Amino acid sequence: ELFDLLTKVIDESDITSTLRVAGGWVRDKLLATEEFKRNSSSNPKGVDRLTSKFKGPSMGRQGTKVIGAFESGSVSSLSLVDPKDVPVDIDIALDDMLGREFADHLNDWLTQHGQKKITVGVVLKNPEKSKHLETATMKVGKFWIDFVNLRAEEYTEDSRIPDLMRIGSAEEDSFRRDLTINSLFYNINTGEVEDFTGRGFDDLKRGVVATPLPPLTTLLDDPLRVLRSVRFAARLRFTMDESLINAATDEKVRIALGQKVARERVGSEVDLMLRSQDPVGAMRLLINLKLASTVFPICDIVNCKNGELGNSIFDGGLNLLTTTHNHLCDCKINTPVWCESKVVTASATNGVSEMILIKDEESRRRLWYAAFLKPLRDHFKQVGQTEKAKAGKRQGKKASRSVIVKLMVDELKRPLRDAEAVEKNYEGRG
């Protein structure tokens, strides 16, 4: 219905724009088709999946438990996270006008046909927030639509913000995207899916995360893309292309990630990883790619003299996160008697019932933080520092904050309420 409406607006208005749905919507729609389901049911020969916890031949999408109780969608994407809960957001790219202009054309058409205008929100250009061109946002039926422009961009060496940004062609827009699987377009005018990189379809079928351009160039242009690569590999249970793995482990990328990307953006990606269907796989990838110490700079807090302590903390956190995640997955498949609704109010694990954790995304996300960061907290207890980060000469309330609060609030820029909720998990409250 949405695409029919937009097609009518084009046909009956004096405009020649080509409308293309861009990014994740196209990818996810293709993955839901029978053709792509068949391809994703088996692991392509020679493809190793870094999300696998096995050291030998990869177990592919079985590397981490994600099995839940949902009947819809692909088996490989079943988990504690119900895909139906994900809001429907669609990016529609325009080739010859600004999004606000097309939104006005849409409202004019609605008015001419006796329908109510739709409120249009305009997100102005703001490179610091990754908004490089103006975007018009409106809710059409049940869909939130962002009308954006096809774009081309160039970067400087010391910033992840493009130095040059202009309206580009569909091909230019495809090649400047982070991953081939995110570079596909659905052409609303023709009803066809377009793959300008020539690799999007194939990588999607093979279950491979790769970049349209040489990966080292792509990651150094915008180092945040290395974390997005991790997130999509874990979320979709895909492998990473070998050249992307090599680039992601390059020291120059780690340095650029630490210097060019705002900590708020890093923290947001971590949050999205922990909200995904495979938080264990995401953390495992960060460790395997040697990115964990940059994402979670614990040595700045615990004053590591070498990397061994950090590695020990991350390995312990991954083991505990795996155990905790698998326990909840098992509870979802075979609900223990203490998780049944009749007795759930009388049962709790660390102050939070399993039933609440299974159903509540926010509680689960905070539990994943608590599990992964517990070895860091334990280290402070073992060395007698009473869980306080090194305060130096600072005095007052900030100097007495726990290491968990310092890492989550100061380094990952998460809300204080999240850090306090994580602390409650350790204390058996919440």
C-alpha cells in the first residue's frame, strides 16, 4: 500500500524522481524469502564464522544459542528477541530533490484526494550526529519514512565526518555504504531490486559481511564501520570476509576508532549489540578482532601494565555472558517451574525473575552488561580497591563511583540509570 501510494504521487504529479528503498529494509526482506532461507540453512564450504565458540571446524549459526520460541521468520534468526517487536522504519532515497520537497508533494497529493496532511519532521544537516544531508521524516500508515538523498562523500584523514558531501547517483551511494549487504536498493518505480556493487546478492546468500570498497580504506574513512560490521555479523549470524577481518585487526583501525569516533557513538553500537539476537557472538567478535580493549578501555581504569589482565577480564566476561545467555535461552525453550506465571513472583535470580528477563528487553540488556563486566568488578574486589576506580586527586561524589559506573557512564556514555541497574544485579536487587 505504501509503495502504491508513492507510485501514484509520482505518476500524477509533475515530478520525475526515482524513489529507492535503501539499506536494512531491503536486506531483511530478501532474507525472509524462501530463496535466501534455503541458502542460509547451510554453511558455505570454506566459510568460518568468527561468532562460533568452537576452535575446530565452525558450527556456523549454531556457534551461540539463539533458539527461542518464535514460529515466524527464519530459524537462524530465532532468539530471545522477537523480530516482530522491531519497528518498521524505511529509508527512501531520492535522486533529484530534497526529502522535504517530496514530502510536500506527497501532502499536496493527499489534500487533492480528500485526505489529511501528514506532519513532516525535518532533521537538519548535523555531521556530528551522522546527519550529513537534510532528512524529512513522516509517518505514513504504520511506517516511519525517512526521505533522504542519494549521496557521494569524501573523507579527511583526521575525521570520520565527510569533508565533501553532495547528492550522488545510485551507484555512488551504493559504494559509499558500510557493507555490501546494506547497499541494495528496491526501486519503487520499476519494482526491482538493484545491486550496483555486484556483490550484495551474493554476499547475502553466502552469509558474508564485506565492504563495497577495499575494507581498510572503508574502515579508516569511518572507523565506526568496524563496530557496525561486528554488529551485523552477530545479528545476522554471518561470517566476516577475510579481507575485512584483516582490516579490522589492523592497528591503524584500532587507533582511528579510539581517536576519530566519539565515545557516545561507540557506546550506542555496544548497546545495539547487546540488544541484538546474539549478544554473545558480538562480544566474542570484539575479542577475536582485538577491539575489546578499545571499545572497553578498562586499562585506563585498572592501570594495566600489559594486556594480560585485560584479556583475562574479557575472556572471563565472555564465559559468564555465554552461560547466562544460554540459561535464559533454555528457560525460554523449557520453562522451569519457577518461571511459570503462577510462581514467578516468588522466584528470582539475583533479584530479577527469569520470566521478566525473557520478556523484558531492557532487563536482559542490563543483565548482559552485568555478566560481561562482572570479572572487572571482581578484580577490584580481589585487589582490595572496594570497586572504586582510581580517582587521582579528584574529590567528591565522582571519586567514589564504582568501576562499573565509571566504565559505563564515562567511557561508554550510557545513562547513569543503566549503570545503577547493572550494580543492582550484583547486589541481588532490582
